[in-house]
Amino acid sequence: MSSEKPLLRFGVIADPQYADVEPRLEYDRYYRNSPKKLADAIDTLNGEDLAFVVTLGDLIDRDWESFDPILSVYEGLRHESVLLPGNHDFSIAPQRLTEVHARLGMPAPWHHFLRGGIRFVVIDGNEVSLFSTPEGHARHAEARNRLDALEAAGAINAMPWNGGIGDGQLAWLEQTLSDARERGEVVIVMGHYPLYPENSHNLWNGERVTELFERSGNVIAYLNGHNHVGNLGRTGSTWYVNFKGMVDTETENTFAVVEVYNERIDVIGYGREENRSLAL
């Protein structure tokens, strides 16, 4: 490895999934232990030079009231906090569904920002899903149709706890990547759902997104959670890094620091998260 300084460094957390409920031992998920793990992760990340810390969805497991205890832990973070929702963040009363993005302090459900010369893009895979809108909503009907079609096709990711993105968001993403390419920017995209390799947790229309990344040619990495065991893949010029879920295991933590260099991305894993060096 060369000794040059990274272009930037940022922290990554996935799936704290807090709720004041008993653990689900068959999944090794300890919901009440997440605030302590998150506080320990923040304590470590506060000692690092970071541009921001992103949490890749599922801050809670269920119930609107769960947001207060977990979000209060972030008040101890000295870095900018970038939050985005996962499927469990919509396991709340139907009348609260439209409030989730604002509760997480997001400027919009999908958006982008520039840090260290790198364009970061946040996508929302919950847009077309059975949980982000109530029954009777047009997007809920669209989600039911998409899931039915995937089930009929025998798709491995035809699961009600996955979601998809709509045509408008796809068009926005294509334009955002095109604009970044014109400015000579490389892009890192962040979302809750995996896109690649094929997995039962993947975004319903993940292939359309990976094809878009391949056509665009400037997306160096896609970062996600949702699949708590983690995963890694590469297709085209894009690395697909699935971070492990914090809620899993009684005591072991998992989070990471990502360093971006001109010729590689280094993932420095803590706890169950592994170290990776990904050549660009």
C-alpha cells in the first residue's frame, strides 16, 4: 500500500434496529442492546477524522416511539450525521408514514451531496413497497403488482420486506450520474437494499440500477445494509459493499471507517465488520 493521504474518510453504521422488545434468538437480534453499541461506535468514530457518518437504514425495528431513544444517541456524534430509512423504519402507525424522512432529518427521500470532490448519492429503495405507504395508496398498489410479478417469475428477492424505486427516481438518478460525469466526479451511492450479487434481500428492480451504474461508468461503490450477514461483489467498475447489521449478536458490535483513495477504497472494520481493500 502507498502512503498517500485518502481523498476523504467517513464512518458507516448499518441496521441498529432498536426497539424495547425481547430478542429474537432465532435471528440472533438483540434490539435493546443497540443504543449501547451505537454509543460505543460513536465514541470510536468521534476519535477519527471523518467527513460524515452514514447510517444505512433500519434505525428502529418497530414503533414510532423507538426513534427517540436511538436518535438521542446521535446527539453525541461530533461529525455530520447522514441518515436514511430502511424497511423497519416504516413499521409504525400508518398515519406516521409520511413523517419518517423528516424524523431522520433528511433534505429529501433521495438526494446528493459533494464531499472531498466525491459525489455521494442517497437513493430510497422503500419508495415502492408494501410498508412505506398505506393500503389504498397508488404506490402501495404498484408495489403489490411488482411483488406479484416477481413471485410469478420465481425471483429470489420476491419478498414483502424488500422494496423498489420508481421510474421518476430512476430518471433522477440517471441525470444525477450524468451531471457528475460531466463535472468529472466519481460517485458513491448509498441505500438500504443490496443490488449485487444476487440475494434474497436485493432491491426489487436492482438490475436496472446496476445496469445504470455500468452505463454511467463513474460509480465506484454502492454501500448498503439490510442483509445483516454482509456481502461483497463487483460488476462493471462498481464495488457493492453490504455492511453487517449492528442489532445482531448480544454483545459484538459492527461498524466501519471507509477511506477513499485515487486507486482504491479501504474499509476498516470494527467488531464483526471485516477489513477490505478494494482496487479501483
